Amino acid sequence: MASVKSKDTGPELTLRKALYAVGYRYRLFGKGLPGRPDVVFAGRKKVVFVHGCFWHGHDCRKGNLPKSRTDYWGEKISRNKERDARNLKDLRDAGWEVGVVWECELKDMTGVLERLRRFLGPPRIR
């Protein structure tokens, strides 16, 4: 597991490139914010997490637990979900709005971008 990246993952890069292409500008890895969000829109006080389906326990095909060492993986994913819920609560309590994009959702980038456009508002014109 030491080789598993925690930032700049494929799903993160895919989403960030798409957001930039439609005109959104952002900061990365909200240092000092609970959970270190993947994409931060400080001026809008909004953050977006890009969750890997397996690591964050999504209820989809990619989120299935392995058939071996189920006790270990079940506990690990459960702890990840608890940590995610705690981080979301802490961010909301601090006045931030939070969006989550799941890895499996990136297959429909048009839908993801539309949902994020509703969440973020229109891109700011420079």
C-alpha cells in the first residue's frame, strides 16, 4: 500500500483538467482544512473531494471489498468512511460548503461538470 498515491491521482487529475478547461480556477489540497480537500475554491468558500470508490467505500462495482482479508479491509474502509464523515462535518461547521465526486462518476464528465456548475456557480470571468 506504500505505492498507493494520496494526491495527484488519476481521478483527481481528470477532474482538475476538466474544471480548468471550463474556466474554474482553484487551489489544491487545502492545507490547514480538515481532510485536506483535493480542490479548494477559497473565494467561494467551497471545496471538492475526489473519492476513490474502493478506498472510501462507495456502493458501486469499484467499491467492492476483496474476497481475502475481509476483516482487515472491512475495518480499514470503515475507518476511512468515519474519517470522511468527521472531516465533512468539521468543514461544514467552519462555514465551508462541500462537494464530493466519486471515481465512478467521472465516466460521465458532462454530468459531473453540470453538477459542479450548480454547486460552484458560474466560472468567474477575468
